[in-house]
Amino acid sequence: MLIPSIDLKGGRIVQLVQGEKLALESHDVDGWIARFRGFPAVQLIDLDAAMAIGNNDVLVRYIATKLPCRVGGGVRSAARAVELIDAGATHVIVGSSLYRGARAGDKRAQYIHTGFAHELMRTVGQKRVIGAVDSKAGQVVIHGWKTSLPITAVEAVRTLEPYCDEFLYTHVDREGLMQGTDIPAILAVANATARQVTAAGGITTQDEIDELDRHGVNAVVGMAIYTGLLKVDAPVTE
């Protein structure tokens, strides 16, 4: 399944390369809502909230009441997760807060904040929690992909599986580059968990989307859609 993405920054829809360099921006929120209407799921990320430099709450609520959005960005408490569900989100995507920084003597499993994961599951329900697992150079990265942890994406999903109904795996090495994604890396994560896996990071072609779909993996696409490289239409439902 193809899931279009909408990233928000400063009241605009944006696409960034490697999470930093602005590649394009749009103020035509209603135009993109119309374009994505009919898709069973849309990914909506508040980049300002993720980076703790403000939020786009008004815009998030506006979009989430018009499209079936899984919303992420800055979910640092169960209360924030509830706010997003109340704003219209179908699911909440939780990233950095599911992990802990390095401490002397830590075992690998202790880099996962299972206490917070359990609190989220208890508060909004496991079926609404999507655990974000971002990987760069083979290791999980957090805090806007700037902090690397000595655990792999496979280890992360295995530990978080009891608390999340789905995982969003982002292959950061390819994010925004439109050079194709890493199918084997994605499938390694998908094979490590019984949960649904949705992949992001460099997915550019319909062939990649179809290949992932054959393995039961959803595909989040942003840059390729916004640049027009990938032509997409909402699925036709009977």
C-alpha cells in the first residue's frame, strides 16, 4: 500500500533532503488534501514539533479532520498522543521518546524506553501506536537523526513489538535523495516482527512500491510525489 506523506514546517508543506536541506515547499494545503483524498492512510509529520521549535497544531487538526492521518512529530508524552487522537489522528507515530541515551553499563535492550511504550499502549491503545525506527549506517538514530544508538532496527522492533501495532522503518541513508531505497534492509526489519511494517526513505519508483507490497510492507512516499517523478492516484474502491 502506498501512503503519501505530508511534512509540515513553519505553516507550510515541505520536503527536506536528509532531514535538513529544504528541497521544496508549498502553501497549497487544500490542493494536496484534494490530491490525497481517497487514500486509506496519509502520513502527517509536524517537523517543528519533532525538533521542539514550535508546532503546527492548527494545521495538523485541519488536515487530520479531512484525511485519515497517522500523525507524528514531538510525541513526548501520553497526553500529547491523546491530543493528536482527539485532533483527528487515526494513529500516533512515536520516535525518539521510545529510546534512551547511552549510559555506562547499559545492555542493548535498555536503550529502549519500554516504560514509555507501555504507558502509550495503556493510554491510547496498542492499535493506535506506530513505533518509528529510524536507521542510519546500520544503527538506530534519534533526535532528528543526530544521535546514534548502538542498536539495530531489527533489535529495536523485536523489543518494542509487544507495545506497537505497527512500525515505521525509515532508511535514513536514502531519505530524500530519490535514488531508490534499500529493499533488503527493509525486509530484514519486516522479517523480524509479526507487526505491520511501513517503510520510508528514498522510495522512488512504482516497482519498489510493488516489490514491498508483495512482501506485505507499506510504502511511504514524499519527495517523488511532490516533484512529479512518481505519478500517483488514489486507489479505486468498489
